[in-house]
Amino acid sequence: MKTVLMVAEKPSLAQSIAKILSRGSLSSHKGLNGACSVHEYTGTFAGQPVRFKMTSVCGHVMTLDFLGKYNKWDKVDPAELFSQAPTEKKEANPKLNMVKFLQVEGRGCDYIVLWLDCDKEGENICFEVLDAVLPVMNKAYGGEKTVFRARFSSITDTDICNAMACLGEPDHNEALSVDARQELDLRIGCAFTRFQTKYFQGKYGDLDSSLISFGPCQTPTLGFCVERHDKIQSFKPETYWVLQAKVNTDKDRSLLLDWDRVRVFDREIAQMFLNMTKLEKEAQVEATSRKEKAKQRPLALNTVEMLRVASSSLGMGPQHAMQTAERLYTQGYISYPRTETTHYPENFDLKGSLRQQANHPYWADTVKRLLAEGINRPRKGHDAGDHPPITPMKSATEAELGGDAWRLYEYITRHFIATVSHDCKYLQSTISFRIGPELFTCSGKTVLSPGFTEIMPWQSVPLEENLPTCQRGDTFPVGEVKMLEKQTSPPDYLTEAELITLMEKHGIGTDASIPVHINNICQRNYVTVESGRRLKPTNLGIVLVHGYYKIDAELVLPTIRSAVEKQLNLIAQGKADYRQVLGHTLDVFKRKFHYFVDSIAGMDELMEVSFSPLAATGKPLSRCGKCHRFMKYIQAKPSRLHCSHCDETYTLPQKGTIKLYKELRCPLDDFELVLWSSGSRGKSYPLCPYCYNHPPFRDMKKGMGCNECTHPSCQHSLSMLGIGQCVECESGVLVLDPTSGPKWKVACNKCSVVAHCFENAHRVRVSADTCSVCEAALLDVDFNKAKSPLPGDETQHMGCVFCDPVFQELVELKHAASCHPMHRGGPGRRQGRGRGRARRPPGKPNPRRPKDKMSALAAYFV
């Protein structure tokens, strides 16, 4: 029997599709990477009985990156990244072993059906999967077709079965357009980002951003925000005057009239018109009109409109809204949420989708009435040729979804029902009055038929007072005419919804990437999200954009990126050559980069005005080993130490606290050590600022603290404090934290594993002796006499934390996965009574022996 491998984009999608196609009769098991399941069942394919294997990836299998030295900022000129730096495809998440997993599942298969998301990114992932699987599949004979592509827009029985019955082929051109975008963004973004980050962080201490990033889409997005900020700052309010009249229709009612001239900017002119009208006793009706008007129902919902409404009405950021929509899609509640289309195809089953909502407690009456009276065909929108508009695919309740998922689902469903409802119809009445020589007007609206506003009440026509019935020539007594002084007001900061509109209008990003670009400028501290989800640029964001305008406006204007997006779309359509577009675009930006570097002084002049130099920033903390003067600790991102006398800057670990470590010095360079800590229950370790930036030994890398230092005799080094290999990661070593007493800790120097042990002990020391069973370093512990856990009132004990039964009871392991195989025990091993028990299998080399040099510790928690 032949085998068909089927691959979806997410594990939850694979399970849903497999259940539909197998009609529930399938067996499932976890794959070797632990993240993806494999669902198997038998059926027919191409008219023959086959065994189906449905599994998934977790998004992109591969990612694009530079080779070797080109990833090291200090060793490569950023200009080389445009053309000379070679790139390679690497596994997007090496821990998942996705390529190996796909090869194991694909080995010996005869056919492959790709169920990846049906957009450009999905097509790209198709070819990543094929690159991994095709070499291990059975070879086809006689030109037999073995690769198939399923195209679908929702996780429903009908859509999935139709997709399986109408399999096509993956689109290589769309995949190439994604490859081109990835390479352009990598080369251009990295070159500009590396240069300006190194240049400005080396000069200023209060930028408060760990990365001064540039992005071909990100920077124009920031540009829109700063452009609005500049309009606000340059706005000069002007005083103007308006006339406001009031006429009495009866004893208890009056009408407020609007001046036909609207406003004047000269007080004397306004006063003249007031003098001409304020003595008049009557207002004469000049004209009346009554017109029936319609407020159109909305177009079908696409991604951009969904993101706009989520931000402006639901208070959800674009990225959060997109992630929520994707979860609703994978759970089968809505159709595919990434679409530019606002037009339903003629064969779309609108009634079927509507019937799904017929028993919903919130809108059942409206739906049943529409089904009984006949639905209204949705307005003709834009057909982008991708997916149908976003549509609810099954009914759901607030209790079922909850929180933001329910709020977004409710909006999507109400929007869909509104598209098949009737327009809102209302009667607009207008009366024009003459008071002296001046004309005034009032108007009112009366709803005739609520139409779609019944299901979208926030769109309803506002209630207004009914106007009196009158005709030309009728008169009404004038209550008062007065002059009001007002001022023009500046525009407000852009909302996320307004920014999304601008990005769509100018072709910046795609429906899928727009949320990412907006999130990036927030993460980089270029803008802050204020009340009403308005985006206010920070000083850093403002200075960067002004600097780009000063050097090369095209770096921040949307024009050049919009042109690039058009070229990428041509690649997707097969109308442009991938290599030519890539080469031409990189050549343009390479020239711009060289001009930017040569002209950076122009941006630096703006930076000097807004930010403080490194020497004037931070507080004295530790002494420099070269000049023995105090270096200043700069807490603003990225945190670092700066010696103003030597004009040297030393990077530090991020996302933690830094303090002086007992004024102790490094034996290699005489720098005072500092202590980094992630919190009282987390890990901490000392480090030498110089060694951290300039590794002293060949087996060390930049960014290593004392807990990874291989110095043979330093009291703070791995050689003196290391105990055994970490249970969670292959390369980590468990190291005693000598600063943690009396709540002692042993922590991995690579991952987040922390073992709390020997609480209230006076002293814990790593002995030079080793365990006779497992050869791990022994711990020498002095306990508090009043709280000693040792038998016979003993206070001192030396033993192996892995093997000693006394110590096993005193170790509590944190942050480690309970499903790790080392926690399960097995034949020939004593299994502990929980995660806190610790021992180490015999037969491993002694990590403390000089010949090992602490480079291959092999102790384990079990």
C-alpha cells in the first residue's frame, strides 16, 4: 500500500484537517520533535487504497541568515552586506529539529499533499517542506505526479473536502517573491541597523533603545507618525468667529441654526454681520427640502478593515488582533483572516454561513428574518484574487471563546450579517432661514428603515429632533443671535487605525506584515501607544526621521518601498525576473547606504541636541582595570559601562539588575567585577566587564560571565564552582552561585534551570574532591546548628549532590521541564520522588579533572 504524506502549517490545523478527511477514524502519536503530532488513517487517493500521514510544521521551516563572520558586527563592514556577504537557509527553530522530523515522516512516502496557508508565505513554506522531504521520498516512475497543493479558505468539512478533491500545484513564483523580500529586508535592514546602532550607541547614553533599527517598511511607517507630530508642533491656532442664531418654534421648543458662511477670520467683519442681524425680530423660511437617503451597508470584511476596527473600537493592537484572528481560524470559527478581497465570489454559500448563526442568542431574530425575507446580495467590492472575505464559519458563544477572542469574533459575525442586510434608509429634512441679509440653516434626520444598523448599532443614524412642518414664506420669532469666538485646533496624533489606512494607501507592507511593522516601531521605543491607541513618537523616533529627511528623504518616504512592493508582486505573477529585481533594488540601496554613511554628521547634529553624550550619562559603579577610575553604569537600553577617561564602552547582560560585586577584581585585567541578577528566585553570576567583551581564552565567546570562564584558579570561575552538566540543555553546566546564601542556588550557565538547595546553611563550597560513583565535584556544606537537617546534631557534611541521599532531599529544581527523559528514571536507576531529587549516572568523565578543563561536563539530574 502506498503512503501519502500531508503537511499543514500548524499542529492544530493538521489535527482538524485529519479529523475531517478521516471522518474521525484515525490514530495519532507525537513526532520525534515533541511539537508536532502525526495522524494516520487509510483511504483512497488517485483511485487506489493508501495510508495517509497528516502532520505539520510550526510556521517557516527555514530562515535566511548570513554565513559565519558576517553575523559578527565587529568584524564586517556593513557595506559588505549588500553584495559580498553570502547567505544561507538555516532552520528557523533549531530546537524543533523540523528538517529531521519531516525527513523521518517523509521517508518511503509516495506522494505529498501540502496543506500550508494559502498566501505567499504559505507557498514559500511549501518549497521549504519539499526541500526537506523530496530527497527521502520514493522515486516516481514514468513522470507520475507526486507533489500536490491543497487550496482552502476555512476549516470546514465542505471546504476541506473540496480542496482534497481539487488538488493543484504549489506556486513557485509566489515563493520566489517571498525569498526576494526576505533577502532585501535582511541585507538592507542589517546594513543600516548595524551602522547607525554602533555609531549612535557609541556616542550617546540615553537613547533608551537596545537597537537603532532601520527597515525598508518599518522606517516609512515611523515616518507617517513623525509627519503627523510635525504638523502638530508647527500648527499655529487662528482665531475665528461664527454667528449662532436661535428661533422659537413654539413656547417650549427652539431650533439652533448654523450660519451659511460658516466662519470668518476678521472680528470686525463678524461684528458687522452681527449688527445686521441681531435687531431682527423674525426669521423667514427661504426654502425647505425633504430627501430620502441611504447609508450603505459595509463592504465584505478584509484584513486591513478588521485591524482598523480592532484598534479603534475594540482597543486591540494590530499584532494582537491578528494573532487572535489566526487562533479563531485554526479552531474553525472564521475563514482565513489574511485577505485583501472585499468581494464574495458568485458561488459563495452566503445562506449556508448565515444559517450557522440562526440560533445564536444575540442575533438569532435578525438572522431568521433575513433568511425568511431573502438576503440582500453584498455590495461589489475589490477582488484581489486571493481568499474570500473574512466570514464566520460556525456559531460560538461568549462563554465558549471569552475575552478578546469573543469580542473579535462578535465583530466579524455582526459585520458579515450586515453585508447581507439592507441599507439603512432615513429622511433628511433641511430648512433655510433668512435673518436680515444673512442665511442660516438647520437639518434633521428621521430613520425610515434601520437596515444593517440593527446588527451594527454603533453605525446607526444619530437621533435628532424632528423639524417643524413649514413652507417658504413662513416666519418664526428670533430667540437670539450671538457671535462666538473660537480657535482652529491642531490634528491629533495618528491612531493605529489611521496608520493602517496610510500604510495600505501607500503600499507599505502586506495585510500580514502591517501589524508586525507597527509592533516593531513600538518595541524599538520609536513611538509610544497613548490613550485611544494613538501613536506618539519619542525623541529618538523624531530625530531619526528628521535625520533621514536631512540626508536622503527617500529612506523614509513611502515612494521607494511602494515601488519595491510592486516589483515583488510582479515576481509573484511571473512578470518580473527574481534576480533582476533583487540586484537592481540592492544596488539602489547600496548607493543610498554609502551616501548615508558619508552624511551621517547631519543626523548626528540633531542627536546632539536631544541626547546626552556617554560621558555625561549614568552613575559611577565599578573601577576600570586600565585607568583605575570609576566607570559609569548606563541603565538605559542597552545597559552598559562607560569609562570616560579611556573612552571605552563595555556591554553588559540585558534584562536584569547590575551591582558591584564586593569590590573584587578580575585576576587577568584588574577590572572590578559586577554581579548580574535576574531576581531573587532566578539566577545570578559575577562577570568581568572586560572579559565579557574580550574573551580571554580560546574556548570562550563574547558575552560569557565568570560562570563560564575557564580560568584554572580564579575563585569565581567555572573551573572552581562548576558541578555537573545541566539536565535541560546539552551544553550547560550547573554552577554554584556563591552569592546566594543563605538561600543557596545552583544554576545552569546556559539555560534557565535553577536548583534551590541547603537553605540556612552557613557556607557552601565546591570541593576539589570528586564523587567515587559519578566523579562529580563534591559540595562541602556547613549547616546552622539550630536548623541542621543532618542526623545526630551534625552541622557539616560533604557529599555529591547527584548521589548523596542526604543532599537529594535538600535540592529543589526549578524551571526544568517535568517531561524531560532524565526525570523518568529507568532500569538500573533509583528514581527520585519528584523533580527535586538529583543524581548522576555513572560512567561519565570527571568534569573537575585538569585534563577535562571543564569543557565537557557530563553530570546529569535524573
